Amino acid sequence: MNNRHFRVETLSRRRVLTQAACGYGSLALAGLCGNNRVGIAGDTANAPHLRARAKRIIFLFMAGGVSHVDSFDYKPRLTADDGRLLDFADLRSIAKTGKSPQQRVMKPRWSFSKRGESGLWISDLFPEMSRHADDLCVVRSMHTEGIAHGPATLFLHTGSTTFVRPSFGSWVDYGLGSENDDLPGFVSLCPSLGNGGPRNYGSGFLPAVVQGTAIGRAGMLAKDATIRNLVSTMSRDESVRRLSLLRDLHAEQIVSKPGESELEAVIESSELAWRMQDSAPRVLDMRDETPETLSLYGIGGKETDNFGRQCLMARRLSEAGVRFVQLNYSDNSNNPAWDQHSNIEKHADHAKAIDKPVAGLLTDLKRRGLLEDTIVWWGGEFGRTPYAQDNGTGRDHNPAGFSIWLAGGGLKAGIAYGETDEFGHHAIVNKMHMHDLHATLLHAMGLDHEKLTYRHAGRNFRLTDVSGRVVHDLFA
């Protein structure tokens, strides 16, 4: 027999496995492209631990620190002692001067009144939000880590003041996934480049697919905020052919490099980007909203148009199945919006920009039946001092006691939880640490903060590190 007509090829083990198992590769890819996150490292992904009260969260981040004693924490003592020099011992003043100097008490710059049937004390700074007093669960005993914006903002978002850690939204996405396979599980609208920047919506050591999808940036008009390169200029057939080729390549890579979580995350992100081409443009297009709805959010108003668009976009994204949507009222400086050290009256300008849009969001969610299983979280990284900074007209940072509010998602409504001291300086009754807030919000979403872990660098990590407790008193 003449063998010259036959070519003998030496096949590597990898090539044999790749060719023989391409069917298995396709099956593996199909699993990855679903919502089960097969193969991602860790044992808690997409595994709710308990009955969820809420399906999604909308976080309204007020960067810079809103003054709680001018908004949601009424302290008559500030008015009674206005102008008095008293000793307010805190880390901020000691760090600046090496001692605890006397500071001048400064009364609230806006009048407080009891609001709604619940009688919650809320100031005239937020007249529109005040109309929703009976929907709010105000926590007046918050305290946190970090006396400067950078560390405190990182701690709010990631549970750490310095280290690179996954953000809250990424943990939620990792634990539950999106309700809509065609949209990301976590979106951050107009995030700032300052005080942590992308780390505030980053995935840290979690798979890249759970990183927040940023739409726009701080300083950009919300009407111009979009997802770049979402609409392709190529024909549908050509786009499908390219995706098919990419899937074949991915299938081979999965077989040749089994169990590599980074590769799997990249593949998931690629598939999600493909699916978003059809769904995301429709969600982000607000032209089908009625004039009444646009007016409700303040869209078209001089002060309210920008944040109103963010709020309406958040409702549309949440309604479409995004688990965690963050709105950022901020800018790209290291001294963000609500940071009034020398002129607390500037709070009024920011309040005009966000008050009506936030109230409109609550109204819209409620009438659509979405507030029942959506948590709205409003607040900043810390509060402000009851004294005038440097005896001036502004207030300094105060991480020792401040307020946030929550609404919806099975939480009690029309209540105030916890107390600060008579000056609003330190949380003293039912103190609630930022780790406690994280644990409580995860609990509302059906996630046990002690079980939602990820193995990294030889140990299990969690959002709340080794701290945090669920505050069950906040639930109805």
C-alpha cells in the first residue's frame, strides 16, 4: 500500500479535547449566558437565603453630606442655645487643632413642622418630600467610618474606607442577578469621578459582570447620558454572524481553560452587551412618557430638569428589572454638592434641584404598585455638625450622628427610628452603623449578609466584613 496519499497529523491533547468537546463547550456557554452564573467562583451566587420583602433598590446618593439638623432631625436645643460657645468634642476638630475647641451653636436655617398623619418632623428645606412623610422610614441614629469625603464615601459604597472592595450594588447583583437577562443587574446614573470614583460602583474581586454599568457622569446633563456604542452601524445579519463567531471562540476557550472565573465573567459581559442592544435603548428612551409624568418629575423645569430625568430613568430601569439603580447628585470635585462648610444656605439651591424629582419618584412608584417591592434609599456619606464651622456660616462633617430615610419594600412607614443627642451631634439611641444599614437592606432583598460571601486571597469576604446586624425593628 502506498502511504504517500495519506497525511499523518500529530494532534495535541488540547486540540483533540477542543474538537471533540465543542458540543460541551456550547452547552457550558449557554449556561453561562443564562442568569444562573454557572461556574463563577463562590457558593452563594443567585441563591436567596430567606424570604425577600423587596426585589430592587433605588439609591439616591446625596454626595457631600446633607445637614440632618436642618432637614430631618429636629433639635429645639439648637435654637435655644443659638450663638453659645460650647465644647463639642469630635475627631474632626481634634484632628485639626490638636484639642477640642469651643464651637458656636448654630440653629437650623429652616423651620421644622410635623408632617402628615404620622407627625414626622421635617423642615421646610424639603417641602415636596414632606408630603410623603407617611411613606418614610427616617433613621436618625446613623453613624459611620471616615471623617473626610473620600473614606466615608467609599465606606458607604463598599464597607471599607481604604481597600478595593466590591460595591453594595455589585454584591446585590452577585447575590441575586438581574430580573431581566437583557439588562445589567446594577446601574449607576451620572457617577462622580471623585472620592472613590469607579470604585463606588466597581465589582472589586467579584466577577466583572456584576460591576455597575455607568450611564453618563457627574457634570454631564442627564439628557445626554447614555450607554456608548450600544447601537451598531452594521447590518443585523453581519452582527449575528460576528456574535456567532465570538461564541464559537468562547466555547473553545471554556473547554481549554475550564473553571477560570475571569474568562467566564468576560464572556457573560460580552453576551449581556449583545442582548442590551435591543432592550436598553427602549428603556432609556423617555419619549413615550406622558406630559403629566414628565411634569411630576420636574422635567422641563429650570432647577429640576436634570435630576428629574435621573429619577424617571431610575423608575424605568427598575420597572424593567434592574436590581440596583443608583442616582448620584454630585459633581467631579473633592468637595461635592452638599458640602457647605462656609454657607449652609447653599443647601436651598440643591434642595430645589432634587426635592420635586424625588417626591415625583415616590408618587410614581406608589401609583404603579412598585413601591411595595422597591426600596428607595436617600442619604449621603455623613451628616453635618450642630455648630458653625470656625464660627462662620457653614457646618463641618459629622460621621458620629446623621439621618437617612428609606421607603417601600416592606419597611415601616411614617416612623423615625433612633435618636441623636439633644444637639444632633452623636447618635445615642438605637444607634445604626453603616454596616447595620447594609445588613438590613440585604436582608430585605432576601440575602443574609453573613452568608453572602466570596472566596478571595485565601479567605471569605463579605460586604459587612465581621460586623453588621439586621435592624428588624424597621420592618412592618
